[in-house]
Amino acid sequence: MKTAQILNVLRTAAVADALGVPAEMKIRGSYQLTGMTGNGSWPQPAGSWSDDTSMTLCLLQNILEQGTYEDLLDKFEHYMMFGDWTPRGIAFDVGHTCAHAVRQHAINHVPAQQCGDAAENANGNGALMRIAPLAFVLANQPSVAARFAITKAYTTLTHGHPRAVVGSFIYLELLHELLAGQNLVAALAAVKVTLTGLNPDSAYALEVPAYQRLLTENFQNCQLADIRTSGYVVDTLEAAVWVALNATDLRTGLLQAVNLGGDVDTIATVAAPLLAISHPEQPVPADWWQVMINRPLLDQVMVPFAQKYGD
């Protein structure tokens, strides 16, 4: 993928996050966003991005520095405790499971790979929301086993349950197929086949049925009323993919995502790379990008990453 296209994907995800922040956890149908606004669910000005983008920036910087998993958790700590990687030096939205992992590392000195909560009720979307850039890192990795191992390693830093790992893997494999030139319908079919290659006796294979609806042929035809939008990793991935399957263009797809109600900033953030790669001819809407707070910080990390992995 060309450098400019990778940069567009990264910027689109950040814009999607900021679009959704004012409506986070609002009830579907109780509002209608048509563009970048502020001071809704959070007392933040228009163009404010949340933990989704802040933790993604940590990942991008860590990859650029060839940092360890321990280094990445250190960056998460600096985001959470000191407001690094935020639009205005303030961390205003930190997920409970991610915060727990950071405390495990910073206070209890737990090894990075063991910091993610492995409880079944800890299957939130806090790993899914930040993991998309790995798709570019793994684009030329032919080994499914290697891609799975790396996905698992980055997910379990904050989310240790196998269901969260499988969710991250499905998402990154969808992006992998899109980057290889498949459309999203074909990508879903390919990922379904890939998942059959997991060790059937492993804890990960046992979690694949949790994503059964997403992997059915008629998932695209689900009605809006059937799309759940909680912070649960399965709900978030389903909602993001459903939006991307049904969107006719990038702008309307992002607006549909942020108007779903529920955890819309993360749903939109996860949907954004699917939309941007599926519509490579459509740049991030300039009127939204120009409203983003602290664009220099975003580009300070996003531009060199795009240059590193672009053609």
C-alpha cells in the first residue's frame, strides 16, 4: 500500500474516534451527528480524540522505535497517568480493563504478557480499538501462525481472555485480506476458512463460535435493530464490520457508525480502517480533519509510520 494511503487510513481512524466522542454511550435514536462536534458525552471541544487514538499512537511509536512489549505498556502508563499522546495533555477516557493492565505492570511489576485480565467478563474492545496498525506490519507475513502469535502478544498486554485474542485476530485478518486486494465479503469468507486452521483443542478455537454470526454469509443483511453496540469485543467487531459492509462511501459510513448509539467512538475507530482500505480513492474528509486538535502530534507519529510501511 502506498504511503499516502496508509496515512489516510490512520488519519481516518483518528477522525472517526473524535466524531464519536460526543455521542459515546448515548442511546440510539436520541441524537443525530452530521459532523464534528464537541461537549456531548464528554466536556471536550470538537476534534478531541480519546483513548482509542492515544493508545494507537503509543503502538505506532513503539513499532517505530522497535520497542518491547514492556516499552509499550510504559507508553500506555504515560498516556494514562500523565496525559501523553492526548490532544490537550489530559486523559479523559480510560477503559477499566486497560487501566487494570497498566496498574499491573506499573505498580505490581507483572510481566507484560501477563498483564491482560483473562476473566471472561473482561472481554472489552480495548485491544481491538488500537490494533489496526499491525495489519501493515504483518502485510507481508505469509505465515498465519506467525500472524496469530503476534496478534496474541499485542492483545494480551491488556486483554488476556482467548475471546479477545480471537476478535483481534479476525479483525487483523480481515484487514490483511483487504490489503491483499479482496473485498470485505470475500475477506470474511477467507477468514472463516483461516479460523478452521486453529488447533481444535485450543482455547482459541473454542472461542470462534462467539463470532459465528459475523462469519455467516448473510451477516451483511442483518437489520439495524439486530446490531448491538456495547463495549463487548464481539459487539464492537460485528457493528464495525456491518457498517463497512453496508456503507457506500467513507463519509456516510463513518456517520452511520457514530450514530449507532452505544460505544460509538470505538465502533467508528474500528470501522474506519475497513472503510478507508475498501475505498482507497476517498481521502479522509478534509473538513473533519481540519477540526482535529493537535494534528502535529498525530502526524508526528503517523507520517513516519506510513513512510516506513508504505510502498
